[in-house]
Amino acid sequence: MKLDAWQKEVLETKGNMCICSPRQMGKSTVISEDAGEYALNNSKKSIMIIAAVDRQSLLLFEKVLSYIHLKNKSQIKTGKDKPTKHELKLKNGSIIRCLPTGDSGYGIRGFTIDRLYADEAAFIKEEVWAAVTPMLATTGGDIILLSTPFGMENYFFRMSTNKKFKYIHVDPEKVINGRPEPHKTNLIEFRKDEKERMTKLQFQQEHLGLFVGGIQRFIPDKLIDELCRIMEHKPIGDKFQGIDIARLGGDETVLVSGDRIERKKLIQFDFTIPEPQTLTDTARLIIHKDKQIQHKKIFMDDGGLGVGVYDILYEDRQTKHKVEGLNNAAREIERTMNKGKTKIRKKSLLGEDMAINFKIMAEQGKIQLLDLPEIRHSLRSMQCDYSEGNLKIYGNYDHIFEALKRLAWCMKDKTLNIMAFC
């Protein structure tokens, strides 16, 4: 495979690196080669891949495993030492591990490592780095950070200007111009659509890889700590479900259930992320979950791919009277008639309404969530900006938040529980 100029620079660089890259530029591809070659060519080395959540670290780990399998399959140990979900042992004594950091880095403490790869490093909490740096102290090992930007108050941003790190910024225009067809045209069209969908600041951050001001965290860490305290809860009130359907080729489908107690408090008690599956299988899972839990209402995104699942649920006897579509499209605030002409006073994005409702509930102590690293990471990834006159709320790991904000909308539901009268 032909490498881009910046990818060659990564492979040629020795020591610490801070790689700032927009999406779809091939950073995981070159890092898999860099990690694979280091493991194969250096015996008895300990290499660790980390990310804020397990799914993210696994994606990079699997690419490294694939690279080594293609390059030198015979070096991979078999039998009782065969590769596991989180560990790869080579015959030269080198070991590659991948682990999620969580909020504190507790799960990665105690290891001594020679090289560390941190994927989406900007999203790893500050407390984690206090646990990470001692692991490299005795070996004098390298730290390779790779990420899209996420504000300017994190370890990744600080290391981008640290003289001990080689800073590599990936220029998307140069990368795209060097790509063969039809990949080049596909990337151009994709970025064109993204530019129309995003605010200027959001596009600069996500697709130009720039550190920009004017974008703020939507949910601060203190509020996340107050929210995520539930280990287990047995529902006693009305049960509701919020669902976000995975977009084509990305994210995950998320199902969350909550217990609304006397219309005053909402406590989450269920969290499900299924393996990638067809829309029909997703609908079957939702129906199966509802038979177990017996929700009063099911709120889901009925736009995009969600409409395929919504239609199945609407036709099924178990869910047809429960499912309600809540998507992020614009909605009317007021419609008036004047001399036979319809006038729409104002439009608002229901997606933003749901997000604001969730935050207000959180600040008022009316919602409690399960204490899970995936939930914390999704809440932490949410950002907002008002740079173009309209509030936009978004995140690069937003699928869990999308389900949670739909669940929280149940506090506005005024319908009676029909099942109680049957």
C-alpha cells in the first residue's frame, strides 16, 4: 500500500509523537504498522494500546493483530498463549496489550511498558496520565498520542507544543489529493456533506484537525460524577426506553431503560449495546427486551436508518402502542394564519431541545445513571457552540447520549399507563 508523506514521517520518527489528524486520514493504518514492526523487530518488549473505552482500544489492537498476521504469522504464539481479545504474545517475547483507561486509569496500573499508543488521546481524562507516565519511567519508553482535537484543556493539546514530542499535523487536502479514484472523490463528497451539516468551528476541529476556541464542553466532569452513581436498580415506577440506531458504517446501536418514579425522578436500570446486526434483528431485540421489561413508552430516532426499525416496531402488537419517534430534525414552535397565508414564527431543533432537557434534569438532580465508563465517555465527549447564531450540540461518541436524551424525554410524557386499566 502506498503511504502518504505524513505516514512515512510517523514510521521514520523515533521517540514521543503527538499525531493530530482529522477523521478518515489513515492514522490507525499507519499506527498498526508502526506497532507491528516495533513488536516484530524488538524482542521482549511490552507494548500497550489504550483508549478511554474498550471498543476504541480494541479497534486499533485488531488492526495491529491483522498487520502482524499478514507480515509474519509464524511469530504469533499459539496454544495456551494464543491471542486473546486484549493480549497478543509473540515468540520473540514481546507482548501487545490493549486496555480501556476508564476515568482513573486504575485498570492499567502496575504494568511496565516500553511503548504506549493512546488512541483518541484528547478524550482520555487528566487523571489517567498520572497512572500512565510511571509505567514508562524505568524503561524510558515512548508515548505515541493520536487523536482529533477536543478543546485546549487536555494532555493531548499540551503535548502538541511540548518539545519532548514530535508534533505531526495531518493536512487533509494533501492526503485527499494523493488518493486514487474513486476514494478521492468519495472523500471530497463526504467532506462536502459534513461541511454543510456542521458549524464552521465543528468542521475545523473534526475535519481539519485544528485546535479551535469557541467550542465548550456541554456536560462538565463534576456533573457527570453526580449523574453516574448507580450500580444496580430495581424499577418501582413507570419504565421507559430510549434508543439510538447505529448509522451506516459507524457507531453502535444503544438501548437504555429508566424507571420514572412519581414523575419526579428518573433512574437508569438497563444498558445494552448489541453486536452489529441487521435492522430486523435490532427490532427483534427491542421487542424481546420490551417483553421482559414492559416499557410504558419507547422513544427512538425514527429518521435515517431508524425508520426501518421504527416501522417494524409500529407493526408489532407488543410495541405498536408504545413506540414514539423523536428525531433531531427541525420542529415548528408556532404556526399562525394571516390573510389565508401560513406563517411559521420560529423553528427549533428537537435534538437540541432533548439535550437541554437532559442537562436541566441532571442539574436539578432528577436523573441518575449507571456508573459505566462508556456512559461517562459519551457524556464527556459532548460539546456545544453558538458560533453561527444557533446552538449546536454534538460529540464524536454521542450515540449513548443520543439514547439517554430520548429516555430523559419521558419526564414530559403525560399519558396514562393503559396497561393498568386492562
